[in-house]
Amino acid sequence: MKELRVGMIGYGFMGRAHSNAYKRLTDFFPVNHRPVLKAACARNKEKAEAFAKVWGYERIETDWKALVAADDIDLIDIGSPNNTHLEIALAAAKAGKMVLCEKPLAMSVKEAEKMVAAVEKYKVPNMVWFNYRRVPAIALAKQIIDEGRVGRAFHYRATYLQDWTIAEDVPQGGPGLWRLDASVAGSGVTGDLLAHSIDTAMWLNGPITRVVAKTETFVKERLHVETRKKQKVTIDDACMFLAEFANGSIGTFESTRYARGRKNFNTFEMNGADGSVYFDLEEPEYLQYFEYKQNQSGKKVESHLTGWRKIHTTNSEHPYMNRYWVPGTCIGYEHTFLNALADFVMGIESGKPTQPDFRCALQTQKVCDAVLKSARSGKWTATGAK
Ligand SMILES: NC(=O)c1ccc[n+]([C@@H]2O[C@H](COP(=O)([O-])OP(=O)(O)OC[C@H]3O[C@@H](n4cnc5c(N)ncnc54)[C@H](O)[C@@H]3O)[C@@H](O)[C@H]2O)c1
């Protein structure tokens, strides 16, 4: 077994999700690399130490530059806010480290292009943690679509809804609330939530070529945690956009943090000539599939038995599931990161890089930027994809 010595940046939500994946990788996947939790990095020494103790990191760093420069680190994992991704990724690539980066890849296309150029120049393995691709039911949707069972695509429909910023007294900025501060997050729901929906959509249904968008910021001013002053809110609280795909199908995407009662409501449906698929993250182990059946003479027909089928994606035939438990038993949110890491490591071992790499995530960034640009201009905006 080769060691894969990990330097984890950030001890927050993703710091925990990724650390769990490193710890469990060799328990579930037959890989030849064993992650070693070498160092955790965050600016607050006490908190970084507490995190390192819980997850078993050998040491901490309080400056990511020291982590990137360290000789005993093979892989830099960027689990810190969006405005840190560019600088850390450039330095890590230059230092010859593998780079795993959280989504959205960057604050803008301009930044993302620099990141792609760096990992390609220094030829370092890289991946962006678009973990929803690794939900077995979503990976099954990909398989069903690739097998031609949905047929010619007509519609793609995605929603990603939350409700945690409705109260006007939720402040912006600082630890935990950086997502409301555009100077740290880049954008609001577009980069945070729709980036996931866009990545999944383009993985399943191909490139998005044009968009027209409407964004809204419902609470115009919020107290800023760092300045202690009321400041203008410049993130998008909600975003809806129409999309055209290169294959001729059309899509709708909706995201908000103002959908009362919706905590992390992430769904998609795709409708084609021969079938449809539907996924809802609140029932993550199910994929719904409608098959427009052929009769014995090969003609497509509906019958009294026609209907949606709800596939419990827990059989060993389903993506990733032969690595876990017996059929009928589920896995959870944390396994999407474990599956992503396994794919990344198997990509290194096979020499066939795993997607989405930085170049692939750049395409999602282009759609996000086009969405925000369209929301400002009110016009259809090209993404650059054909
Ligand atoms: N893949 C997903 O589903 C998913 C889910 C949540 C967040 N994310 C992404 O992960 C990243 C982190 O989000 P989070 O929810 O874990 O945030 P968080 O606020 O929970 O944690 C951020 C961490 O970064 C650290 N940090 C901030 N600035 C730093 C710096 N300059 N140097 C070192 N450490 C620094 C903080 O101390 C904290 O530990 C973001 O890019 C976010 O968009 C992805």
C-alpha cells in the first residue's frame, strides 16, 4: 500500500465530510493507496487542534502556505470558503501536490481558468467535490440515460431549495455566515447550490449553451459580523433560469434560501421520448424511472400496467453498492464523499483521471457566470459551450 498523505484545509462542514472519507476509504474500497491524515489547517489554533484530535490528524498548521510547502504532504484538500480556492490551488499545483477542491471551483471564470491552467501545467491530479454525482441513485440515472433508455431528451428540471436566511436579523460575513457575503462566496445560491444542479445536469444531459436568468435579493441590508455595521447584501438570495442544452432539450433551474420548510430540497427530473428519471435528495436511495415500453412487435405502447417505478438503489448491481451492505440496506450523505474519493484514487491508479476535474468544473463555472450576467442584463447569455 502506498501512503497518500493528506493536508486538509478547513475544519468546518466539509473538513468533517472529507476527513470521514479519508478514514474509511480502505475499509470499503480495494485501492492501493492508504490515506494518512497528516495535517489539518485553519487559522484558529485551538479549533484546528480540537478538530485534529477528533479526526486523528498528526499535526496542525495555521497557515495554508506552510501546509502547501510541507514535504510530508501529497495531497492538498481545499475545504475552505470560496475566496480562498484560487490562491491555495495555484500554490498547491506549483508545489506538485494533488489538489482536491470544494465547489464552486472559484469565484469567477477568470479565477477558474487560472486554476485549470495551473493543475494542467504542473500535471497534478485534481478533482472538484461535486459529490452528488456519487449518490448511487444519481449515478444510476446516468447509467439509464447512457443506455439510451430515456431517448431523445426534451426537458430537464432542477430545484435546489433551502430556507435558512429568511429572518432579516441573520447577519452576513464571518465564520459560518460567509455564504451571505459576496466578497467571500462570489455569489449566493448560484455558486452555492445551483453549481451542484448544473454539474449534475451537464453530467446527465450534456452541455448547457445559453441561459436567461432572474435573481432576487429579498433582504437588502444585513449586519456584517466583521464590521458590525449594516451593509448592503450583494448575493443572490434566489435564482431561476431557463437553459438550452446542446442536444436540443430545454431546462428550468430554481434555487432559493427562502422556501419556507425546505432544508436541502434537491431534485431533478429529465423527460425524453422513451422514458423519464426523477430524483429527490430527501429520498436519496430511490431513483424513479418511467419506461415507455415496447410491445412484442417493437412498437412503443402504454398499457394498464404502465407507470413510474421507484427503484430502491441498494442492490449490488447499483453503482457503488457492492462496496457496502446487503441489498435493501442504505448508505448516507457521507458516503457520497467516500465514493468520490474512491473514484479519485482509482483514477490515479488506473491513469484515467476521474471527473469532474478542474477543467470539467470550469464549464459549470461558465454557466454560473452566464446566469449571473444574464440576471444583470435580462438577456439570453451564451455559456461558450457548443
Ligand atoms: N460538496 C458539497 O456538497 C459542499 C457542502 C458544503 C460546502 N461546500 C463547499 O466547501 C467549502 C467550505 O464550506 P463549509 O460549509 O465547510 O464551510 P465552513 O464555514 O463550515 O468551514 C470553512 C472552514 O474554512 C476555514 N478557513 C477559512 N479561511 C481559511 C484560511 N484562509 N485558511 C485556512 N482555513 C480557512 C475555517 O476556519 C473553517 O474551518 C466551500 O467552498 C463550500 O462551497 C461544499
